[in-house]
Amino acid sequence: MAVTVTSDNNNRQTNAGRTLVRTSAGIPYVVVEDYTNGGIRIFKGNGTTPTSFSEQDSANNPATAKGSCSVAIDSSNVIHIAYHYYNGKTSELDYVTFATSTDTFGTPVTVVADIGGDPVAITNLYTAIAIDSNDIPHIAFSQYPNKGGLPSLYYTNKVGGAWNASVEVEGATNGNPCTGYDITIDADNKPEVSYILYNGSTYATKGALGNVNNA
């Protein structure tokens, strides 16, 4: 049986690796992008097999030109959200948490203040997020370092308590755009990223394995 999460405004889930999570008690939470008002919204199911969803902490939605959000949940039932703030040539990667114990957003932070060139549209930005065994977030996301309009796959994490400098996985160096990201953490606590690479004539699904936890 399909259940409507929300039908108000122009809600989408653009280029996200994951937008649905469950708490340890089995309660589902869905993250959507509000294209009418430019914000990120969270909806909570009314049970483990929900018949309805209700919006949580709407007063503190990360707002204005937000998109390409993706989510993951940690062992304390805190939801981690990675997303882009689209602002042309000064677009950025942002991050916010959501505590399911109180159903409230944390304070948004900027992870990467400038992703390089102009992505032209928010639909050309991608994110994916995963949580390791230490409850540390790892993010795969788009940057445009060559200023040429090609999305490059970059990676960052919060190992050590602060966001580490992002590193290129693939894209700008070879001049090939990368889209369709996803990320997971393997049994050795290393990040693994999947993505689609376009080399000018064909598309290929590729994978990259981090060398260590702080890859």
C-alpha cells in the first residue's frame, strides 16, 4: 500500500544517494526538497508500518536554494544530512543533523564553501552520505574545480572531529564528468563510492575503495 508523505508545495528528491531512513525502533523518516520555498524538510511516519507522515521542526528547516540532499542515520538515531546550497559560482556543500529523540534540526554548517565553477543548475549537483562504525559521517559530493561545467566526484569526512579537506575521487583530472553517486562503509570501516563516469562517448558504472577510514 502506498502512503503519501506530502502533497503540498513542489517537493522533490534530486540526485540524492538516500532519502529514507529508519530508527532502531523502526520509525521511518523521509527527507524531501521543497522547490517552492527552497528548503529541506523531514517527515516522520506514525508507526513502523506508517499510515501517514507528519512534518517535523518546520520552523528550522535548512532553507533557501537547498538541494541534492542525502541522509544516513547513526547508532544514536541521529540523522545526518548532506546537501548543496546552490548559488551559481559560489555554490557550497552543507551539512546538518536531525535528532530523532527530540525531532529537531541541529545547526547547519558549511563543509566546502566554494565548489569551484558554476554548476548551472541545482540538478547538476550530487551528494551521498554514509556513517561509519564510530558514527562519523563520510560524504561523496560534486565539485567543479576545472571551471568547465563538468561535475567531479569528491570525498570528505569528519574523522578526528572536524571536516577534513576534500579529495578528488575522479573527474577533473581526467576531464570526465561523474554523476549518480552512492557511498557505503565496508567491514574494515573504509568508505566505498560508486558513480557513473562519462568519457565522452560511453557511460560506465565505477567503484572506488578508500585506503583507510580517513581515506
